[in-house]
Amino acid sequence: MSEDILSLSFSSKSTSSNSSLISLPFFELQEKNQIEIYSVLGIGDPIVDIISEIDSKTINDHGMKLGDSIFASEDCDQKNVEVFDVLESMSSVSYTPGGSVQNTLRVLSGCLNNDSSNRKYFKVSMLGSLGDDLYKNKIWHSLEEIGVNPMLEILEGDKTSRCGVGIYKKEKLFVTQLRASKRLTEKFIENNKEKILEHQALLIEGYLLQNKFDMVKKLCEAFNENNKKIILTLSAKFIVKCHYEKIIELGNKADIIAGSMEEAVELAGTKGENTKDVFEIIFKKLEPKENRLLVITDGANGAFCARYDYKNDQIISFLQCFAPKLKDEEIKDLNGAGDAFLGGFLSEYMKGNDIYDCCKKGINAATIILKNVGCTFPKKTNFMKI
């Protein structure tokens, strides 16, 4: 990709300057092409996205409201149930694995497996739970097709979590119904502990802090004890706000913390004078951990990455990676772009490549997702080109 599409902004000044962008190596001991992670296990809510175009008559007939994002209870009222029925009755309906971590893992595997020879070197797995219904097959087969290994508990008599996405022109409505994904069992984790700990890294979505904190905490401790890496996503502003102490507790164990600028500002508790201030505040809230990386996306401003030197109490690496400018008509959907960025980022990080390459791949992946509806991409996508 040419530098006019994607570039890094650097300052040649030292860390004692007031510049917000500092060009220093991220991993001084890490050589180019040294494998950092061979395998990643993601734990999250496996959801099936039910996506369909709708017309104005359908919207009016069923009292739908574009722009809504509804979190429906398992026994949601008939009006919300009808949304799923309506979407599935449309000829344009499509089914895609959804949920934050599942999105990231699919993009990660798509980037790695663009060259099929990579499959013998890298492993990507999804840990979660599904209902015993037709939706489970759609998720399972889609994951296997893209090269993600399903480590999914099937709960008999339960129903798979789902998200209905209605699209009218450029507007959308969302109805999410979490069901079986909330009930991953400790027994399943324990029975598969050996396979789980075969992975070099654990990817956790912040959404799990709502109902699986104790389970996730135990997994983090097991990975830390075995000198493996922890990757934590902040997931949403309301997650950071409502589960702040839990975010800090898991953040103390994490090697990579990823999120959006809105989430980072919420975690910091202030916008600060510049972007670097937000990062510094977050690092100081956490217990020291060598080579911890903070990776934050900021929409059209691209992505920021930082590393902190706890011994000398200062940020020693800080860079901004710019995103390409897209025309309004090129952007089909904003949802899933942040998840895709992390997937692309990790695909280079797993290979031990430098942070420039990680960010570049992340922005490439996010840009591709922006041009599609949902976190979707053609089967033979070249994530090195946009």
C-alpha cells in the first residue's frame, strides 16, 4: 500500500519532549519475523447475525424504528420476536457469525489463511456455547470454512444467541437476543482445559464481564501461570463505565488492551490535553507489566499504539497510523470495523512483525469491512490490498 493511503506520523524528538507522536521501537528484543504467537483462543458470545434488506412498507407494517439497537430479553415481547421472523422471511436474508470476538477471529483467520499454507503454522479457535438448533450449524460451518476451530459447547434444549439486522437504504435497526451464549459451563471449560491451554494467547471480549467474569478471571490466571499472553478488548463505553473495577483487574493481567478512543477516554476518566495523555493515564492505572501494548482505534483518525516503561515512568513508544479517506458512498456499514482492525492487527503480531505492519494490516481489514454490510468479506479477500 502506498504511503499516501496509509502512513505513520512520527516525531524524531525524545520522550522528554511534549510531542504526542514518538518514533521508538516497540519491541527492542523482538526480531523481524520472529513468531510471537502461534495460536489464539477467543472467548466470547457466539451470535448468528440475521441480515436482510427491508422496505418502507415492512417498516411501517411492523412498527419498526430505524436506528434502534434493542437488547431483547430471552422472553422478549411479540413485537421484537416478529423482527426476526420478518427478516428471515425475506429473499435477501443472509446468516453470518457475529459477536465481537467471533468477528475478530474470523478476520484474523481470513488474514492468516489467505495463503492456505499458513494453516499448518497458525491456529485460531473460538470458545463459547450454542443452542441445539439450526443456527448452531450456520455458525459452526461458517467458522470451519474460514479456518476457525470451533470449541463450542452445545446446550441441549437451548437456543443460539442471535442478532437481527434490518437494512433500509443506509439506515439499520438491530435486535440482539442473548440466549445460550450466556451459559457456557465450568464443566465444559474443565473438560477441555488441556486443549484450551495449548493456545499461546487468550482473547477476551469486555462484554463477558457482565455474566462470565469469574470464569474469564480463572482462564486469565491459567494463561498467566503458563507464561501465555492475554488480549482484552474494552468492547463498549457502557462496559467500561459499569464494570470499571473488573476492567482494571483483567487489564492488570493483559499484554494487549484494545478498544476505541471513546472507550479509552472512559477508562482514563478524562480526555486530557492530547491523545498521549489518555494513554499515559490508563497505563498508570494498571499494575506494571513489561511490554504491555495499548491499541486504540479512532475512526477516521486511524489507530494509536503505545507502550509504557514502568521503570522510568514514561511512554517510550507512541505512534499513529492513519486510515485512508473513504467517500460516503463507499461506506456500507460501520459495525464490526473495530473488531476487524484487531483481527488484522493480530495476524501480523502473531508472526512477530513490527507494529507498523500490525497497524497497516488492521486498517486494511477494517477498511474492507466498512465496504460491506456486517463483518463480512469475500472468501478470497486479499487483506493486504484495499
